[in-house]
Amino acid sequence: MERTLIIIKPDAVQRGLIGEIVARFERRGLRIVGMKLMQMDRDLAARHYAVHKGKSFYESLLDYITSAPVVVMALEGTDAVKAARGTIGATNPADAGAGSIRGDFGLEVGRNLVHGSDSVENGEKEVALFFGESGLLAWGRDVDRWIFEKP
Ligand code: IDP
Ligand code: MG
């Protein structure tokens, strides 16, 4: 099943929004197969955000993501990448629709609360970077047949 990596960023953790944000992904129907509280070091942050190296916001992005603890989750589900991006909302919270996490809780692109993988390929890579295969739990929910037509 498709996987995506979610990071509840330092601003969201500091603001006491972990539960609120996890609840939105749970309610969406995505299945949590990995979850941990951690503080990212600069090396891990640089690997995760390698695609943005050289951009104007790159250094401030690394400062932000390493500034305080984060909660990292691997989620599974049908079209998990696209579904999670929808629940998260547009990169700039000012453009994010009401009802999305960024649209409901954010104002600025540099404090946008959550990361979600942007493609199926990156979802696999990012989940592997943070959890490896042994860091994930394969399990079924009793409710899966009411969320997935073919569990
Ligand atoms: P995404 O998180 O919606 O996938 P990306 O374009 O991949 O957005 O950018 C990664 C992260 O870098 C954003 O979530 C945001 O935290 C930060 N970022 C992106 N663009 C800017 C910017 O113009 N100024 C400051 N931070 C930015
Ligand atoms: Mg991105």
C-alpha cells in the first residue's frame, strides 16, 4: 500500500498541536505504521531537504526544522501521498484552504506546521530515511474494510 512521510514540525509541537494534527490524519483514514518523537540534526535535515539546497530559504529551513522536537509518522493508505497533501494544504498557509491543517493553523510559509511527501517515489525514500523497513509496523485495523474497498 502507498506510503507517505509526515513530519509534525517544531512550531506545531511547541504550540501543542500534535494531537490535533494526528487526529486529522487518523480521521482521514490513513493508517499509522510508524511514529516517533525526535529532534532532527542538521545532517538528517540536509538529507531530507536536499532538493532545496541552494534556494534562498534553505538555511532558514534547516534552522527551523532542527530548532525543537518533531513528530515523524509513516502513513499508509490508498493514494496516501495525495490524500495527506490535501489534508495538509498549500505550502504557503495564506494560500491553504480553510479546513486544511495549514489553512486552519498557519499564517507564514516558514512556519507551516507539517511536512508531507510530494510524490509516491519520495514517500518511499523519505519513509526509508526516517524509519528503515525494520522501524515500521505491519498491522491491520479492524475498521480497514470500512475505509478500503479492498483491504
Ligand atoms: P512543501 O512542504 O509544501 O512540500 P516545499 O516547496 O517542498 O513545500 O518547501 C519545503 C519547506 O520549505 C516548506 O514546507 C516551508 O517550510 C519551506 N519553504 C518553502 N518555500 C519557502 C519560502 O519561500 N520561504 C521560507 N520557507 C519556505
Ligand atoms: Mg516538499
